[in-house]
Amino acid sequence: MPFNPKTLALTERSLRLMGVPFNRRQMLQGVAATTGAALVAAPARGALAQATPEASPVAMYDGPLAEEQVIRIPTGEPTTMDPGVSTGFDELAIFFNIYEGLTGIDQATGEVVPRVAESWESNEDASEFTFNIRQDATWSDGTPLNANDFVYSWRRVLDPNTISAYVPALFYIQNAEEIAEGELPLEDLGIEAVDDFTLRVTLTGPAFFFPRIAATWTYFPVPRHIIEEFGDGWTDTGEPAVSNGPYIMESWSHDQSIVLVPNPNYAGDPVTITRAEYTIFADPTTQAYIAFENDELDYAAPEGPDLDRVLADPALSEQTIQFPLSNCNFVVVDTREEPGSQIPFRQALYKAVNRDELANVVLRGQYLPAYTIVSPDIPGNLNDESPLNESAEEAVQLLADAGIDPASVSLEITFQNTPARVQTVAEYLQATWQDVLGITVTLAAIEEATYPDWRSARETQAYGVYTGSWGSDFIDPSNWHNQNFTSQADHYVNHWLNAEYDELAAAALSSIDEEERNAQYQEAERILVEEAPIIPLYRTTAVRTVKPYVRDIYFQATLSVVHLRTIKIAAE
């Protein structure tokens, strides 16, 4: 950041404060307490945003507005504009403005709020939810939107013809996993349109937090009438894309720009911003801040030397918002191939890394070391208390005890070439593992646009390790364990299988006893960290520079994309 010890302690304290117990009754009513919501209403500047353990009112700007309500935002080139297939990259900044699901997350308070569903209720153990669809909901072209659109859209995610990269997101729904495995037909998915305005969802077990899951992008509806007309190219027809959120995508010039304008048929609250101009950068973290300084952008997320310069300049730091994020950056190991199939080898990789050095020296103090995987704001986490310690000597001894000759090991690290820090981390790991373990380590960079296909190919193609990350979609440990790391999910395609871990994650998912559930997830994470198929490295914290005339812009620790619906441009 760069952090001095006092600032680092404050950041860690903020992360710890984010672990707030669930209020089950409140969640069952569809209003979740603000667990892990780091929020800022611009123009709060130059200080770390504190986590808010309780939802509380946030003052909205009510002063004079600029004549032109236009905001200019940087982004990367989206990999897709289809929320049903996306794993979540740069397109999320667009999705959450042009689409909305049954529910949403109020960015000012972190609460679950109604969107397409005007209300909902559950049965006693929260294994079944009934959503009441608002009768004035339409698509942006005026076509009515009803419960049948959700049935179609959720089945479509599981349809093998869709090639969705985020199928496990739907595994909370009854029979979703069996359908994904080809064991049951799509029609057996636990979702039913009782009538046009009533949607019944049957889950695999109790999930009091399901209204929060329903706010994530994989659960967004997509327009069947457009998809059936245009096929796979339905999001890029040359015409404004049909969607159902407060904005529509007016244009998308690939690798150049995206423009959003208000949806004329949106039935929700009116918006103030009349035009959002997204400039597409190859690497927004290293390129966008110059445009911000040149008054070509109203918002940026600087990293590296740019961030050092921002925080060292009193005037620039006045335009800066800092807050913790709910995430972990790590290395994924192919557990099928030697030597990655051997637990001692993976543990040696873990032990050889000095995370404090990585975060505070190599990454210039702009990040936090991660000793465990699940973010500290998530219930049932290990609070970064790892069952493995860092020790170069023990790492070397592990290889010796396992009969692994370092001279025989050649390990390739695959990494995305953006943002720039990912290569810095890969180079650090290369030097560390070669110096400490005596193995040969090579690097292989891939383009961000080709990364999803590369990762999908790992189903059948071997690899050494690759750099990955996970950021919470919602505040619940199932979003980490059950959607990513179980053998059934295997989101990172590392082919790791541990029956005890799978059983613990499955039991915790369906438990309605909070204490028991958290204990089960903690034990599951101990196994995950100790066997090291995923090796945690560091956690990112967020720094955003925002022009002082941009008001009512809020950031959450989860996802942390810019939602346009509250933003205003103040008169200067």
C-alpha cells in the first residue's frame, strides 16, 4: 500500500472484524446482515474503509448535480457477455449493471434486497424457497419477463450445449450436480414455475443464505427469445444487447470501448447516470491510472509504482479509497502428475515460500500474506492459522524423506500475463523454489483471453502449477469449498481427491447448526491446506482513485465492481 506496521495492523484488524456471525432468522427473511461489506460513499478519501458489522444507513448526496451525468470507467476486454457461461472476469463490471437476478445486494449496506422478485419465503429448514416475481418486469426490448425465464436460464447453464464454465454455482439446487454429470435430464432440476409470477426452488439441503446466492451472475436470467433467434452470437449482434437491468449495453467495440445507457423499460428505481463509458485496456492496473491523471477517466485502480506515487502525494491520496477484499491468490498444483501427486512435494512448495517477503517486499507492501485459503471475513475460516509452517530447511527435508531428487524435477509455472504483478509473483516463485529446493522451474505466460480455454483443457492435459485466485461471490464458506475445491466441483482442475474433505464440505453445506457448520468447514480447510493441492500466497486489498465529483459510489469486499445505479456526478 505501501504499509507501515501501523497501517498493516489496521488492515489485518479490519479483515478480522469482518467475520460476523450469521443471523439465520434475518437471512431466512431475505435480509442478510452486512457480513464482510467494506463500503465507502465517495468522497470519503485517503483512509482504509472499515468493515461494517451491522447494516446502517449511509448518507446519500443530495447537492446540485452536473448537467451531464456521464461517468468514465476503465475495464479489460470481457471474455464473454453471457452471464450463463462466465466464470467472472472483466465482464462482471458490465453484468451487474445490465442484468439483475431475483435478488440483489444493496451496495450501500450489503443487505440482500428484492430485484426481479418482489418478495420470497422459505420452508422451515430453508431447503425450499418460493420467489414472487414482480408483474411489471420486462426485458429491455419490452418483452415480458416472468418465472419461466429463470427456469430456462438456469437449465441452460447446466445444458452441455451451453459449455458453461461455472456449472458448480448451481449445485445448491436439487439434482443440478447429477444433471451436470449427465445422470438426469434438465427437466429434473429443482426449479418450477408454479405460474408466471411464482418460482419455486428446491435445494439439495438447507441453505438459509440462498437469497444471497441468487444475486450472483450465474443466476441472472437471459432472454430466450433472443438466444433462439441469434444462437451463440446473441450478445454481439450489432444492436443494443437485450437485458433486464437498470442499464443496457448500447455498444461494444472490442478491445476499445463499451457504452452503457439507461434501460428505457426498467421497472425498478430510476437511475441518475445517463451514460457510462468504459475504456478497454490490455491491463487496466498498469495503464488506466495515466488516463485518470489526464482527466480521461473518473475512476481507476492503480497498482505497483503508480500506487506508490498516489499514496506519497497528499493531493492524489485525497482522491483515494482503500479497503480490504474477500479473496486469496494462490498456486494450483496438478495432483495427477509426478511429483505434484505427492503430498510431501506440495508441502515443500508451501514451506519454501516466505509470504511476508512476497507481500511486503516483492509486492511492495500493497498486499497481505495468506497462510490459509479461505478469506478471514468468511465464517468457518482458519484465521490464517495454517497447519503448515514456513521453513526452508523442512521443505528440503520433505523432498529427501520422500525420495525426490531435486535434480530430476522440472516444474513449469503457467500464469496470465495481466495484471503485471502476476508475472512478478511467478518470477519470485521460480527464484525461491530453485534456490530453496534445488529444482528446475520454468515460466509460461498466457494471454488473459485464452486462459479459460487453457484451464478447461487441463481436464485431460497435464501441467505443473499455475497461478490462480478466488474472490468471494457471497459471504459463505460454501462459496469457497463446495463450489471450488471438492472433487465434485474441481473448479481449478487440479484433480485433487480427499474423501474426508468431501464429506466434511457436504455435511457442512446442509447443516443448519451454525457452530457445527463452521467447525466442519474449519476442519475441511485444515485438510485442504495440509495436503496443499492449492498453495495460498497473498490477499489483495483494494485501492481506488475516484474524482471528487463522483458521489454515492460504493465498494463491497465481495466482487467489488462498480454499480452505476446509485452514482451521481456532482456539479463542480
